[in-house]
Amino acid sequence: MKRTLITSALPYANGYIHLGHAAGAYLPADIYARYLRISGNEVLYVCGSDEHGVAITISAEKEKVSPQEIVDKYHNANKDAFEKFGMSFDIYSRTSLPVHHEVAREFFADFLKKGYLVEKEEEQFYDATADMFLPDRYVEGVCPNCSYDRARGDQCDSCGAYYNQLDLKNPVSIITGKTPEVRKTSHWYFEFNKFQEFLENYIDSKKNDWKDNVVAQTKSWLKAGLAERAVTRDMKWGVTLDGIEGLSADKTAGKVLYVWFDAVFGYISASKIWAEQNNQDWKKWWQDRDTRYLAFIGKDNIVFHTLIFPAYLHGRGDYILPDNVPANEFLNLEGEKFSKSRNWSIDLKDFFVDFPEPQYNDSLRYTLAMNMPETKDADFTWKDFQVRNNNELAAIFGNFVNRSLQFIHKNFEGKVPTLSSKYSDLLIDWGKLTTGADEEFAEKFKDKYSVNDYDVISALMHGIQKSAEMFDRFRFRDAITEIMNVARAANKYFNDEEPWKKVKTDSDYAAKTLFVCAQLVRSLSVLFAPIIPHTCKKIALITGYDTYCGEPGTTIKGNDFLNAALPMLPQGQNTNMPEILFTRIEDETIAGQTAKLGDLQSKQAAEPEEDLIEISDFQKVKLRTAKIISAEKIKKSKKLLKLQVEIGESRRQILAGIAEFYEPEYLVGKTIVVVANLKPAKLMGEESQGMMLAASLDGKLCFVTPEIDMPSGAEVK
């Protein structure tokens, strides 16, 4: 297998990592990195904090500290949480470092020379008192669509409409509270349209290997056609443009690279820093065709890693492209979306405060892995965490390890049993089984030892083969299920062999049974190492066998994962007294954790009375079904689509802020719900004769449609 470069999406340094983040882009990448290392592959796993952008500066202003203090706070907190969680990054870097600024500027300068960047002049709000242009989040005013008086510069949180910030009525700078001026400014746009054909061919070559959701979302962007995209902003915090050849100082003053442009280069800058620290060549990871690059992300970052970053890498030249982008869907919490504002969230750092024992780090990793949102949104519940810990890790895996080693200490002086002459060929015959023995040999093996011996070794071989196959296909839940099935088979073997009886009547047979059990303990510690590394290190200390758990920076060994099928613990080896690997989690502990979550129903009930409306108020709103006849983008607007809709016998034009969520072609023929008696409003110079209804949550949006096919003009009650 090729050497493998692995990246996880850079977490934004203005908040703490929660369990949803962990299950999306980080745990799967860590499990896979550990699996590859244990399998004898050369791996570089890089990540780090994304530390630029408007959200950082707003957080800094709210807390009355500098942006650097904000990113330092969250970078250090998240780095510490990742370490406790067992993440095996080779480096966890940050985009505020000088090396990253240098890398991002080099890409920008190269694109400028090659003609991939075009300068455009546009109008923007400017705060003369603060002496700065105002990004969208720095402006508030009255929504041009619904008249909500605290609408942001680009979107109304009340009605969901998108618009150009200059359409905002009564705009106010959130910096000084004063009315901003309108001034002209210049920005540089990356011409993605020049990469349309290349990206279409690239994605087409991956369509049979990548997840369906990744391919579908990517192709929807390509179908709509790639457009120019701004790569600079008027800000002081970020990667500056000063001194770049070909740009005048007056043009670059007060400008930085847009965070979505510079952040992806954090993977490369982190690799450079790691290479410098370890006397390595970073180019073999990014410019050698023998390297395979995997980008682990959540579904909200798909196009950045399937289209945007590949366009940059191809545009620069000599860089490899992602071989796969195994994006996960979202993890919910107790049936609801994660939301820190509603106290419906569990941060990693808080989990470690309540569960400080390292065993629970592994319990969390295992539970998240078994609920990983690989193909659809999944759910974390505290009850499931309890069940996974008690009924699987403790009762199956932990129980087998403990009972086997306890029996060895009680009956064999704590040493791996020595095989008698009757069973002395077991090592050789075991090895023959793993190389694919024929049916005749299998029957002889069963007669010579026992059917139970054959069954458990076969279960081990099957579990290793199937789990490796599932890992290689990024099907982590299936892989871990296969490994736990080996632990189940090991428990069954112990029960069926009844060593507590045999030790009294046939000590040689009992020794053979416990020799097999000791080997299975070692094998399981290897197989579980990518998922629960802390526990497997503990088992290594107990057995005295140096089990490699896939830590970074370790010399490459042979394929320990496949070799877990072989009996490697020497006869007569001393073992240490075993300890309980997983203690039970009681009901009261789970009840206490559940009680900490915000109660959605009580919060809704506590809403102030004045927010409630009478039925007569609602009856004023006339909702009707409408069929979309045509849809097109509006020039100079990234968020508005112009829809021609049919409502019964009439036709109307409606502007909807859904351009970032739907392509125009997809909408044609769809039945939607609209407010049919809304006063016309002007947006971006176009008249909107109604409002399209859509559901919105955590930055996602989908239009409302009837469950069954309904004619246009039907009343919605």
C-alpha cells in the first residue's frame, strides 16, 4: 500500500470541540490512521486550528480581548481535549503561525501570476469612525424583505431572506453604532470556471469509489457551473497581502485573504512544520505520486475538499489530489441537533471533567465509533453510552480478558501456560490454519485439539479479514462489529471449554485452553487498538507483550493487524495481575448527565407571553402551494434566486434566499409553499411578490413541500 497522508478538517478556534465534531471528522480519521500504522504503513496525520475570519474578531470584541487571545484560548483547550481523547495527530498546528501565512501568500502570488485571480471593484459599507470596511456580520439594520429591525448585513434571521448588504435599510455599524458610508473597494476573485472541465473529469474518475453523498453534492455544484469566488476581505486579522509582487500597497492596505481561501493551506503548512521538526521532506507527502491523500471531513465541508482545494492544488501544479474524501453526516444528541446556545451539547473538555478515568475516554471513543454517521445522521444518547460500556466493553471484551488472566494467575502462577507434548504442535498447526488449510486438515485439527479450538481460531481469522476489509472501505461500524464478534467468540470458547472443570481432571487440556485464551487476549488488544488505544496499552502491560497501538512517530513494523491471527505470546511468559478494564456506569450517573442538557420543552414554555399570537393573527397569513415554473440566479447576489411560480391560475415572481442550498435546475417542477398575500418588496432591484417557506437550522435550509403531490394553489392551513 502507498504511504498515506491523512487530514482532518481544521476546527475553528472560536469554540470548544463537542461530540458531534469528534464523531464527524476526527475519530474516524484517527481510527484509520492507527489501523494503517498497525498494518505497517507509513502515515502522516495532520490537523490544526483554523484561526482567521470574522467570527474570531467578533468573539474577541465581545470578550474585549485581542483575536490572538481568542485563538490561543480555544487552540490550547481543543488541543488538550484531543490529546485526552486519544487523537494520534503527527502534528496539531495552527493557521496563525508565520509558516502558514507564508504558504497561503505563496499560493495567492502564484495564482496571480498565472492569471487565475481577477480584480473587481465593488461597493461596501464603510465605518468612517472605526476607519474600516464592514464585513456582513459587522452591519445590522432593517430587513428589506420583512422589516425585522435586527437583520444582519447579508441575511435576515427572522424571515431567512438573503440580500446584498447595501439593500439593508437603516444600516448601523455594530462597531460604533453609527450609520456607515458606502465606499468602493477592490477584491480579488479566483476564477473557478477555468477549472470546470478538469474537476468534472477528476470527480468522474472517483464516482465509483467515493461515498454517494459526497459525489452527489459535488456533482450538483458542477452541474450548476463553477463561478468566480472572492478570496480577499477588508479586515486586519488574517493573512495580509502586503508586499506580494504585482500588487500596489494602496490596493492591499487593510486587506487579508478570505478565511475559506487560506484555511485549507493549513494542511500544507502543518506538514512543513512537522517536516522541519523531524528532519523530513514534506514534498514526499504532497508532491509524490506514491502518496495517497485522504481528507476526513463532515458533510458541511464536502465541496471545499472535492472541488475548491483540488482546484488550488491543480492550479499550483505538482501537488497530489485527494484520493478519497470520506465525509460523514451529522451526529445528533438525544434526538436533537447540537446547539450550544440551547445548552444541547457535550464538549469533550466537559466530558473529561465528569469522567476523568482514562477508561471512559475509550468508552466514549467506542460508543461514538459504533454510532458513527457514516451514511446518514446518527444519534448519541447517554443511555447508549451506558449500554455500550456495560454490556459490550465490560461484559464481553473486558470480561474475557479479566477471566482468562485471572484463571492463569490462579492456576498457572501467572505465566502463559506451557503446552504439553500432546499439544506441542499447536503453534505449527495454528499457523497452517491461518494460511488457508484444506478441509482434510481442518478435520484433523478438530480431532487433535477440539472443535472449540478450531471454531475460535476460525472466528479470529474471519474477524481480522472482515474488519480489515471494512476499515479499508471506511465502514468503521462494521469493522468494529467484526472485532467485537471475535471477543464474543472468545467468551464462548472459554465457556465451552470449561477450564475450571478441566484443570481438576486434565491439566494438560486446561493448559492448552488457557494458552489459546492468552493468545486471544493479545490478538484482541491488537484488533481493538485503533478504537480503544488506552485500554489496549493497559493490556500490553499486563501481558508483557509490547502491543503497538498506532501512535505517531513510531518506527514502521510488519503488519501487526493481520499477524494478530498468530499466537505470539511465548509459553512461560510472566503476566501481571489483571485489573478490571471497564467498570460499570450506574443509572444515577446517566440521569445526572441527561439532566445537564437543556430542556427544550421547558425552554419553549418559558417564552415570554408577548411572543404568542392569536389564531386571528395567523389567519391573516394566506399560505398556498405553488409550482416552480423557472428558476435563475440573480447577478451580484450569491444567495438569491428568482423564481417564476404558478399559484392556481396566476403566475408570480418570488425571490428566495436559497441559492447556496439549491441549484436552479433542481427546483424547476417542484411544489413549494408560499405566503400568497405578502406585500411586494424590492430586493436587488427585482420585485418579489410573495415569500417561499423553508425550514432552517444550524446553517442548513430546505424548502417546505406537501407530503403527497398537490395541485398549485391549494390552501395550506
